[in-house]
Amino acid sequence: GLSGQYYYARVTANAVPDYRYSNTLQIQLAQTVDNSVSSGILIAPAVDGSYAIEVEFLAGTPNPGATGIAVYENTVHPNLIPGYEANTIQRYCNVTPAANNGSLLAFISLYYSNAECLSLDENMLYPYRYHSGQWYRMPDGIVTRHPADNKVRILGIATFSDFVLIDETSGQMPISNTIYTNIKVYLQGAWDATDNDLVTNINPDIPLTSPYDASISVTEMPASAVDWVQVQIRSLPNSANVAEESMLLLSDGTIQDSDGGVPGVVAPDGSYYIVVLHRNHLGVMSLIAHSFVPDAYTTNLADLTLSNACYNDGAPNTGVIEVDTGVFAMIAGETTDSGTANGTITDPDKAVINTTNGSTGYQLGDTNFSGTVTDSDKAFINVNNGKSCLVPQESISRSGGGRGRRSSRRSR
């Protein structure tokens, strides 16, 4: 390094047949005054002297630290889905940023030789990424093919690990990705009209394990967490759930995955209706299907706090309640814990308030999120009496001991 102003790449050998690596990586990295990268290219050569992979860090990306690049030649990925061995370039590459630099942003070029492509259509080659037991197909909008240069380029990626090229002439490799989209929703009971956000009064008492799924937990509750919610996705409004996951609702209305990132579920790429459930509010579902993509940094926002953003009974906003001009929230007061929930606010919802009156902490009857169950929690039941959840086939336990249905637990 030059006075600590330059970064380096770490390349290590591995006991894998025909593993190729180089101690002469081309490194062109320049640091800006704010400790981000103004430019940077790391290139690993193949055994024949051509390029195998090129990683170009984008301007403004954080310090890439000790980024490792590995090239495995004359072999398919050991975890390739069976039946696709003949459809892949006989080479895969690995990019491993330093452990504390998970927010890098880079262009990646995957190269191949003419000999590797003899039985494949290079105009149909497409990049896939493998990480923590899952395959991810790169989004169409960030992939370009360059047959004249024997490469396929990924234009801006923030998640790394193993990369392969698949010939999709016979179709895409059938996989389920972790797919992402940003979600925003408000709870009427937690709405703070003064600050126009959600209160965090019960934050110290929120359980570290989700009340909907005992397999989902956090080691420390984020300071801005309001409560757990259950997020489901559906292909059609009245179809079965494709996937679901327990997540954390934050004070600004955004939903955060339990690992601290953008909401993600395991499912094929596509557009889905989003259902959000809460233990003492009526569930909501988006009025339209929202796009989910395999990389978190490319996501859109599904803002369910806007007018006519949620499913209704034919009249706009009938499934939500207006808490401020043009601002809508999930309806408070549904405390019935029947395992499937009756989905309608009625006088029996006051029973849990009567039986736990005066109790503090994480209480189902604390509909106003004050931290204590009091008679004032019945106010939402009184004003919302008779209102029903308008989510078709809605079924979820809303208190401790509930369950969630997921395709599998994700790793990112």
C-alpha cells in the first residue's frame, strides 16, 4: 500500500482440481477523501492467459478491503442443479469481499474461451450466483452479453460469492431465489400524530423471537422496532401464499428483514400481492402486485400507506383507516386469538383487555402501544367495531405461538 491509500486483493490456493489463481492480479484502486473508491478493477486470469473474471468497483463504493477472487476451471459448480452440467461453461468464479464490507457495488465480467463454448450458444449464456445453499438468477435489466469479447457482464451487483454461466437455450435453470422489495405500512394503534410516525414504547418488551414463527429471531432488537409483523406474498388476490416471513416493522413504517436488510422471501422472481398481518390489527393486502427481484439494492417501494394502495371491498380505502390527511394505516382492535383469527372487530375483542387490564410489557390487549393494558385500549374496538379484514383467505395466528409458512430460511 501507499500510505494506506490503496487497497489490495487477496487470492488464496484451494485443493480443488484445476483451481487457477494468480499472484499478479491487476489492481487499479484509488481512494477518495471520504474513504470510498473512486475507481477500481481487479482481474483474475484463466490458465490460458485470458481473463476469467473482472471485478470493477463502482465510484463511491465503500473500502473493498481484502477482496478475494478465485477461478475454478475444467469443472462445473459442485452444487449445480442436476441435469444442467452440459448447459454450463466448465468454469466458475468466486468473489469474496472482506467480511466487514458487505455493501460493495461492482460491475462483474465473466469470461469464457471459445473451446468452452463449442457446444453452447454464447448468445444464450446467462449468469447465476450461488450463495449459502441457494441459486440466484441475475435480474434481466443488469445483464449484457458481449460475444465478440467472450464475456457476459453484470452491471452493478452488491451481493457476491460463486458465479456460473448457464446456456438458457432450453430454458432457465429452475430455482427459487430470495427475492426482495421494500414495504411500508402503518399501524393505527401505534400512530403518533405529533411526529407522524409510529411509537416505540413497547420496544424493550418486544420478544427476540417472532410470535409468528419460533424459528425466526434476532440477537438484539433494533431501537426503532415497533413490533413483529408477518409478510406473505401471493400470485393472485385469492390464491394460496407463495411464501411468507416474519419481519420487523420500524417507526418510519418501513419493514425490515430479521437479518437487518430489505424484506426478502424465498420464491421465484416475479410480481406478487403483498399481505401484512399484525397480532392486534386487521391484515391488509396490496391492491396491485408488486415486483420482487433477486438483489435487494434494485428494489422498488410498495407503499401501503398511500390512498387506494390496499385491497378493498370495491370502495377505496375500506380495508384501512386514515390516520392523517392522505395517510392510511392498518385498523386496530382485532385481538381475537383463535389460531385463524375471525378477521372482524367485535365486542368480544375487549375480553383480552378485561382479563389483562393493568398488565405491562408485550400484551395483545395493548392496542394503543402505550406499554400498559388499560380501558383506553378499548377505544379502537369501539370506533372500529364491525370492520373486517378484507384480505381473501386470510389465516394466521396473531399472538404468541403463531406459525408461519416459508419455503425455506434464507441466508444472504
